[in-house]
Amino acid sequence: MAFNGTWKIDRSENYEKFMEVMGVNVMKRKLGAHDNLKMTIQQDGNKFTVKESSNFRTIDIDFTLGVNFEYSLADGTELTGSWNMEGNKLVGTFTRKDNGKALTAYREIVGDELVQTYVYEGVEAKRFFKR
């Protein structure tokens, strides 16, 4: 289970622009760019437990691959969707509850990093985590 472990944010690419397109206000974008996010991921077969800790909140997320669940982003945006495994990559397909628009997320191990990619309204952002 390559995703297992504790991952700490190292750097981001295009994350502020992504948050802007998501509708996050400028103050929250500035704070979000420096959220000091840490994720602890535990996988047991198709079941995942993810603990996200940042400067703003700590949340536990339990999900099973292919099963829809509800999730709130740190800015309060509510989503529904699911994660699936495609090869060695986790692919999350989510729909915003407020406007019905799609948000896609990818998690993959590249070298010694966990790379999390977000795509919304044609804007892509990446966040890189180290163990």
C-alpha cells in the first residue's frame, strides 16, 4: 500500500489560481497557500482512512473505493463523489453541491513524493508531499 504513511506538504504549483477559480476569496487563498497540510493515509484493501491536519482544521475521512461519500473542503465547499484506483493512481471524481460542477483529483506516488493534482474548470494545480 504505497500511499500508507504521513505526508507533509512540501510545495504547490498553481494552487492559488486553482483556489481563485473555485471561488475562494483572496484572504482564504493567501492563508490556504500556506496551510501546512499534513495527511496520514492508511489503506486496508479498498478502504482508506485519511487524516488531514492543517493550520485551519483537522478532519478524518473514511472512504471505500468506488463508493460515493460527502466531503467539505477547508473553505466550506461541499462535494459528493468517490475515489477509484486506476493503475497505481487514485482518481477522485467529485461534484460541487452548490453549482453541480465537476472537480477531479488525482493522488499518485512519483519517486519519493505523493503528488496530488486538482482539476477544476480547466485549471490544474499540484501539491507535492514528502513523508
